[in-house]
Amino acid sequence: MDYQNGVSIKEDIESISNGKAAILGFQHLLTMYSGDMLVALLIGAALHFSALQIAYLVSVDIFMCGIATLLQLKRTPLTGIGLPVVLGCAIQVVTPLSSIGQNMGIGVMYGSIIGAGIFVFLISGLFSKIRNFFPPVVTGSLITVIGFSLVPVGFQDLGGGDATSSHFGDPKFLLIGFTTMVVILLMNSYAKGFMKSLAILLGLIAGTAIAGMLGMISLEPVMQATWFHLPTPFAFATPKFEWSSILTMIVVSLTTMIESTGVFFALADITGRKLDSADLKRGYRAEGIAAILGGIFNTFPYSTFSENVGVLQLSGVKSRKPIYFSGFFLLILGLLPKVGALATIIPTSVLGGAMIVMFGMVGVQGIRMLQDVNFKDNHNLLIVAISIGLGLGVTVYPQIFQSLPEFARLILTNGIVISSFSAVLLNAMFNISLSPQRVAAEVHTDAVEKNETK
């Protein structure tokens, strides 16, 4: 039997009842559903898909999210990191995929996804060997930036979604968004047991209910959706392989692997599990296979959703069982577009209110990880200060690199990537390449401090 820190996988899965796990799984689903659906809507619109094609794209995308999630949950000799992760399509793929699809055709776009997925699968072993480059000073900085750099996205959604609209910040949007936040905070502060773990779900329900009373809910998407369909390989186009588009998506895939690494370590910190190179290799392989399947079924590449770290933190339930339910719910919703369309009626402002809380929790999780860092060493202070400063700075002003070539902008305008690169490089420069004399001096200093404490 497989064990994690003395607790068997079976015990981990059975540590919560099916009913509670199903409800918690539905909460995870609602958290990631809108964000993932947005990717499909944006790319579909950019490629001038018809309403029927976009509806199909959204539902198949949700189905593949379920497949990708289940690939990560189940630990096998080949794939699966075995952490409570939910997978979806990262927002950073929208611009490169739209550009490839518009300029080279959707066949080339799907070929680039498959090519990048094969690359991720093949380098998973090598990438996992560099885990020593991700100590708490690096992963803590990365998770802090992942959380706090996404807070503005939550604020934009809270205001209505479109910051250029004349209705942005309408009092109705603010009312339902802040009501969602207040309900989440009240439930998390005063509710007990299982009800406390449902704080996010109850906040979403409360905000949506108020929006319905204000006439802000439309059931038209549900009425237009069909009842059932099966995902079909190559539904839109047969993949075509072109080297420059594949190279572009490989760069994007490296950024998502870095982000996934940070999320893996954050979840491991929450669940009290130690990750080794074999765990990371299986995790990367699962994401590579998910991307290959995404290209075959004409959807997208998939990676770990950082939003769900906040859900896990707030619910306090660390078992993978709710995520299994979430994965199966995603499969069902992908097969039943009319039922799945129900989740689309949740107003953007309601989701924004919940996202602010969840992204903030992710950022705080990064700060908690930084508590294990020795800040008496000025080098660690510099690593955290510079990497977080660069990451948040680029997030606020990505146009600072607007004069650079598109290939460079693709990398440099991603705050998470900038934070990752700077933290890894600075840590390698200051800590990994320490001289033997300095290492001995630090060991002696630590020993003296422990004796003085005693």
C-alpha cells in the first residue's frame, strides 16, 4: 500500500464521508469553472467560432479538465503527483494560442499544443532534478506572487469584468461582490465543522441569490445548451506541426511548469507531505499527457489551478476525496452542456468577491512558507524583496516591455515567471554556490544560537 507521511492513500481518501466530499468537490468545481470557461470563450471569440462551436468548445474543455485532474490525483508508476489538485487551462495561453490560430490556422494551433505536451513529458525527469533550486525562500516568494498578482483580477471581476465599460464599478456589482466576501468571512469566522468548510460555496450562492433578486441573472445560456454530446477527436481541425509555433508553446509550457511547481510545494506544505523528484516527475508527466490529449480533442493545454489552493486552505479539508468528486463532476458537466451551463449564471462580480478572498489566501500561504527562511541572512532578504518586487511590478505594468520582440514579451510580461527566474537565479548565486568556509561559518552560527536558546 502507498503511504504519505505514515498515512495510507486509502485512509486519506476515506477520511471524509461521500456526501460531504461531493459538496466540497462541487465547491472546488465552481471555483475553477468560470476561469477555465473564460479561456475557451476568449480563444473561441478570437478565432471567430460560431456560438454553436464555442458552446461545444466550452463543454469539451470542461470534460478534459476532469480527465486532467484525475490524471494528477491517481499516483501510478508513470503519472500523478497524488496531491489535492484541480487542473484547468492557464490564462497565459490565450494570447499565444489566439495568435497562432489567427496567423497559421487552428490545425497548427492544436499541433503546437501536442508538440509542447510531448516536450513537457520528455523533460519531466530533468525538470524534477532541479527541485533543490526551490527551497522555501524561492517557493515562498513564488506562491506569494502567484496569490497577490491575481488579486487585481478578482477586483476587476468584482467591478463587472470589463474595466473599459461605463458600467464598471456599478453599485449593484459592488453590492453582490462584497456580499459574497462578507458571507465567506462570516461563515469562516463563526460557522462550525462542515458548514465552515463550505464558506466559499455558501458565499457564491448568497451573492448569486441577491443578483437574481436584482434581475441580474439570465437563464438563456441554459436554454440554448443541448442535453448531451460526446467529445470527438479532431472536431475542429487535424493537428499540423510547425516548429516556431511549437517553440512558442514550449516557452509557455515552461512558465506553467514553474507555476505548477510552486503550487505543488504550496499544497505539500498545507497537507504536510514531503515531495521528492519522483513526485514532481509524475506531476509534470501528467500535465504533459493532459496537453497532448487537449490537442487531440481540440481543446487546450492543462496545468494546476492555483485558485484551488485558497479553497483548500479555507475549507481545511486536505483529503483528495473531494477532488475526485470534482473531477467526476467535470466529466459529467462536459457530457451534459445544459447542466454545465447552470454554472455560467453566476455573475462575474460574485466570482470576483470570492476570488479576492481565495487569491489573498494563496498569497498568505506563501508568506507562511517564508517563515521558515533565515532572514538574519541579508541574502535571503534580497532574494525575497527583489523577486516579489519584480513579480508584482511586472503584473501591474507589463507594458514596460512593450518595445521588446514578441517572443521576449511572452516571457517577461508574466509576473510569476519573472519572480520565479529572479528567485531561482538569486538563490543559486547567494546560497547554492556558497563557499565551504561560509557554509561552515553558518553552521557554527546556527549551533551557537541553538545553545543560547537552550
